[in-house]
Amino acid sequence: MAAVQLTSCCGRGVASTGVASSHKRTEEGIGSGLRGNWVSTSRISRALSLKTSAIEVLVVQVTPLKAVSSSSSSRNGVWCSAVESSIGAWPQTPAPENTLTFSADPSERNQEQEQMLKDLADSDETKRAKTLLNVVFVSAEVAPYSKTGGLGDVCGSLPIALAQRGHRVMVVAPRYMNGVTDAMYEGAFDCQCRIPVACFGATHEVAFFHEFRAGVDWVFVDHPSYHRQGTPYGDTRGAFGDNQFRFTLLCHAACEAPLVLALGGYTYGEKCVFVANDWHASLVPVLLASKYRRHGVYVNSRCILAIHNLAHQGVEPATTFSNLGIPLEWYGALEWVFPEWARLHALDKGEAVNHLKGAVVTSDRILTVSQGYAWEITTPEGGCGLDKLLGSRAAVINGITNGVDVDDWSPSVDRHLPATFTVGDMAGKAECKAALQRELGLPVRPEVPLIGFIGRLDYQKGPDIVQEGLPELMTDDIQVVMLGSGDTEMEKWMKWAETQYREKFRGWVGFSVPVAHRITAGCDILLMPSRFEPCGLNQLYAMRYGTIPVAHATGGLRDTIENYNPDANNGEGSGTGWIFSPLSKDAMVNSLWGAIFAYRNDKEGWARMQERGMEKDVSWTRSALQYEQVFEWAMIDPPYAA
């Protein structure tokens, strides 16, 4: 059986696709777990056994869940402050009735849902949302406070777009004090609320800091484990050894925040939609199901798992499960077994816990950051060992393409550019190209195609494909610039290539936001040979700046780039770039030859392609409309795990 490499927070980096096969769900009658086939007056009570990781239907209760008031319910040892008595003060909107009709077939139903989301994305709906919700995002990073990648961008921008639609939105993230970004938290004030969290063999006190900005409640969980130098996940020596502890604290605190924090005079209460992002927040749906709902708390809440990168799953030794503060009978939700070939020694049983897997089997719905990636994670090639389990929940998996910050990435006002430009006046782009050539020490030649690459120098981004194809590309009259850091051998190769092709190639080892903006604006073509790309943002930035993307047809790249066809629309042409498959040197080079030929010989078609890309709606408002629809679907159904 094929196995797929995955990254764990403890450095033990492999799991087998065969593991998920032990997690088969019962697919008969009402227990099938297929959304849309439920009986409205019943609730399926599911439990996870210590001896098996399968979720089995145990009891069908004909009566609906009965909510228990917070003043009288036991919280299973989880303390909350007196402000919880104000739960419900914020106006709550009843969940919509189940008026949607979907096909009984999971694959057909998923296609219908995806079409509904696409129709929403293409609509011009900008009014206030019809159904207002309390939405709680839980994330390990959030821009501009803490950001290492696309996850921070999503959790820093999407909540604002939802708040503009009228929703009440909270974002919960750690308060990192690393000596570099401390000033970012100056606007956040101590809520004077302390809660104890029982996990890892002790009771740990965490505090909350709050800032109200752009219509969103930004809540930061404070604990000494977040006060250290480095990124949110590690430093120059690698990942922090206590990441499991740090993000377990985050999940416990995030579950308490809507109950204990009277923000603006009102708590969010028990009726919320949680959005748990990646493995760092994956214990949130597990805690809701195992600790809260059993005592009548959060029975009207739902949790959506947002997968930004499936390769990172939070895999830790099985012995750490008792540290997580989760009832022992829920061990099966996180149970994970490594294949024999991946075990360290003959006595190693391969037993582990997988945080992300726990969220997959307890979340009400699952989202990815593109429709293409939503399909890829259900395949052996892209499922990272969870493909069978995710395939069993395919009916509730949707993909929503990320938006971009249209204020930060706008060629008409970009402060990092030597000249600005618009779709109606492209003169400034030519100035940006000339300025970039001068900055890099390349000959200033406007007629020469300038090709850019921006990304990490690692296996995912495919710089080795560029390395393999560069000698052939250098036989033509072109220029290439690469910006990135990562693999040391690749960094050395970039320096070598710069000396080998002095008039044609430049490599910038490291990363600089201003330089990234200038490369995006100054290049004619942006190359993205990624092996996998859950969403991808650089191609969206490139199109906004009139730079044509050439990318491997994977994940979000395939979703967002339309292949160029000069003969479509009665000769007017269609498309916004080039996508190639399979991922190989020849396929990449052939696509680049096509783009270079069009640049030199079809100036009018090239200009129309630039115009289509620059006019493409990639705002977060578009994505927010689709998220709202998924929220409504989640609220229609009863809790998936209880």
C-alpha cells in the first residue's frame, strides 16, 4: 500500500495511507453521516472507543437535544467566570430551516454544493447578510500580529470581510512576545480575565487580551509559553518541542472565550460557529464534542475545520493523549498508527495521536482553500494518509479560494513600487520593469521577457524543476529572477547560476516584502511549478499587477488560472495565463515557450490577457459570501459528533 510523507510537530514525519482504512464509518441508514439525509427530530449520539478508532452509531434519540443553562450545568472541571451568566444577551438568530434539497449521491451532492458556492462567488451580492451569526476563528497565527504564511493572511482578512457583512466575529490566537513583533499587540488590553486550563498534568493559568479593530474582536491568549524568540512554531534550531502543549492551551482557551469574555458588554454565548484552522486548532471540535455538549453547553454551536495544508497534521506519541484534557473514551478520535516500515525499532508499536485527524472525525463540515485542493486531499497522492477518512466525509468537504488584501496588493497605490499603474494606464508597469532590471543589475531591455519566481526553496514549490529547465531557457534571449530561501543547496545553486548567466539571471537569497512587490509588478511572467498548492496567492497577486502566471495545474493554481486560448470569443481570446501538466521540465519549458511567443508576437492578445487578470475579483468579500453559505449548511444539520 502506498504511503505519503507528512510533517509532524515532533519531527516524526511519516504515516501510511493504510492507517485511515481502519476508520471506516458505518454507512447504513441514518448513521451514514451523509449530510442532507438526516431526520430532523432525531440525533445520532456517537462515541469513540478506546479499542477502535471507528465512529459507530450507538443511540438514536427521538427527542432533540435539550439545552442546559450555564448556571446549572457542570462544566466537567472547566472553570469559567461569572460573566457567563450573561450568555444569550447578544441577539441570536434562529438557524434556518432545512429547505435545501441535495442529491442522495455524495459525489453529486458535492458538485451541487460547489456550483452553489461558485454562483455566489460570481454574484454581486454586497449587502448585509440575511442571517447574522457569532463566528469564532481559532488560529495559530493572524496578520498583522503574527504571520508566517497564507494562514495568517486568511485569519487576518476574512474575519474583517465577514464583520462588514454584519456578523459578530472573534479571532482567537496566541499573544506572541518574541521581542520583534511585540509592538503589534500594543492596542490589545488585558481583559482582567484569568482561567485555569487542566492539561499536561497540571493546571495552567491563561489570560486574555482584547483589541477591537475593523469591526472584529481580536482576542489573544497569553501564557509564558508564547513568550520566546522565533516564529510561532520554532526558531533557527527547528520546531519548538512543546508545540503540542502550546496549541492545546490555545484550543482550551478558545472554547472558553465566547463564554467568559464580555466583549462590548456581551458574551458571544453558546451559539457560535467555530472555524478551526489547521492542526493547531484541531482540538476545538474534539473538545466541543467530548467535554461541552455532554453537559448541554455548545449544543447549538457548530465547528468547521479549515485545512490550509494537510501535510502538517500534529502527530505526537500516543502517550501524550492523557495530557490533552480530553476524556479517555475519546482516544479513538485521535488514534493514529504508523506502518511497520516507518517505526523506529522492532519494539515500536507505531502508536500515536493525530490532532488533525481528530478534527476530521468531529467537525461538522470541512473546508479547504480551493476547490481543487478539496478533491486532492481525498486522493492517495494528496491525502497524506488521511485520504480514505476524508473520502468518507466528501459530502461535507468544500473548497473556497482565498482572497487577497486588495488595499495592500494594488498597483494603483502600492507604496513599494517606483511607479503606479492601472488597467487603463499600463505605462507605470514598464517603468517598474526598467527599475527592477536596474536594481538587479540586469541590462534594461523592455523587449526581453522577464520571468520571476517567488517562493520557498523547498520540495513543494518546485525550484528543482526550474533548476533542471534553466539551461534550456537560457538559450533564448530572456531574463530570470528568483526570490526565496530554504534549501541550502538550492541557495548555492542560485548563486552559481547568477555567475554562470551574468546578463540573464539573478537570484535573491532571503525574503523581502518590498522586493516581492517589485518583482510581481516588474516581471512579465511569474513561474509557479509547485508540486502541490492548496491555494496559492502569488498567482493572484501577479494577475492584479498585469503579470501573466505560468503554473503547474494543481490545487488552487488550477482553480484560479484559466489557460490562454487566443482563438476563443471570435478572436478576442480567453484565459489569464498558462497551466501545465504533468509536473516535468519539458511541460514547464513548453508552456514558457508558449508564453514567450505570445509576449513577442501577440501584443494585443497579451494586453487583453493582462486586462482580464487585473479585472478578476479576488477580494475577500467574494470569499466571505461563500463562507456564509457553508455556515448556513452547518447550522442546518445537528452536531456531527456529540
